[in-house]
Amino acid sequence: MYKPRYNPDTFYDWMEIPVRFRDLDPLNHVNNAIFSTYYEEARIHLIQQVPALYSDMQRNRSFVLVNIQINFISQVEYPATLLVGSGILEKGNSSVTSFQAIYTKEDKRLVSTAEATGVWYDLAAQRPTRLPELEDFEAMSVSLGE
């Protein structure tokens, strides 16, 4: 499992997320299921930063999540603010695999990583469709282990 140290240049996009009291489990830690929501919010934020994807969304297209693997590294307690970094590992004709990591804002401690694959989907036709041309693909890329 790749555990990147905090570096603002590692990821194409960053999103800040405050931990909400409702995110906690009975042990006062962020519930493991909530991490999926944090990653989803950050992936949506990433899409909104990429003009080709954002404009294609206006044509009734979006990513459909087909796989996600989340690694839990350290617990998060309330109150906290998290930094979620997002980038792209690989791109296919209609799919994208992302790599993301969550850090605590205060001390930049890595708390989780995730790898997710989504398929670009035509919502009207109810089928996968070709990704738009991603001119910034190199800038969005993340290399594991570097």
C-alpha cells in the first residue's frame, strides 16, 4: 500500500472537509463508511476542476463508480479538518482510475488512501460512453511510489 507523505504537489486537486459531529461512531472516531463520502465529495470537486469533464456533465454525463478500495491508516476524531488530495492513476476509453489520500489539516498526518475506478456514463442512453479529451491529463496524473 502506497502511503504518500503530505506534499501539496502530489495531487492535482485538493479539497478541505470539516469533520461533522454526525460523522462519528459510538467510539467518537469518524465512522469508516464516512470516508467513502469524503472521497466521493473530493472526486466530484476534481471533476468540476476539469473543463472537459465539467462541460460534458452538462450534456447529461457523469462517472459511475464501479470499484473502490479504501485503506484506513489512522483514526480521526472530532473536531478536525481534513485535506483530501485527488489525482488520476490511469485513463481508458471510458474509465478513469483515481488515487486519493486524506490528511489532517493541522499536522498533515495521513489517515487514509483510496483507489477508485469510475466509468464515464451517458445517463440518457444508460450506457458507458467515451471520455472527452483530457488536455490536462499529465497534470492530473499521480504516480504511485514516487
